[in-house]
Amino acid sequence: KIQRGLDVMQAQAPNGQPFLTGLHLSLADIAVVAALDWLAFRFPQHDWLEGRPALAALRERLMVRPSFAETVPRA
């Protein structure tokens, strides 16, 4: 289920726009990156972004923002 959900997110990820809903950060971006970070924290043995370049790029763009970088789950 997780893999399929991530595949759907990948298919709907921005293509040529900075955020999921266009030019502005939205709750959708926050929710997707929070989910990706939780998966990476909870199941570190999986590379959740492998084969999902649009999600990886979205996460990378948002991680430069202090509000994202400072709230990544840590053990």
C-alpha cells in the first residue's frame, strides 16, 4: 500500500512547477514531505525515493527551508 501510494504521489508531483499545487507552498507539500520523512525515519532500511525523482526533487527543494530542515524526525 505504501509503495502504491508513493507511486501515486510521484505521478501527481510537480512537473515544471515548484510545488504540488503550483507556485505556492501548500498543505499538500507539507503533508507529502512529512510522510516521506516519517517513512525514512520509521523504515530506514527502505529507499522510499528510489525511482521517484519528482518526490525526491520536491523534498530536496523544501529541505532548504528551516521549517522543514529543523523538524525532520530524529532518533
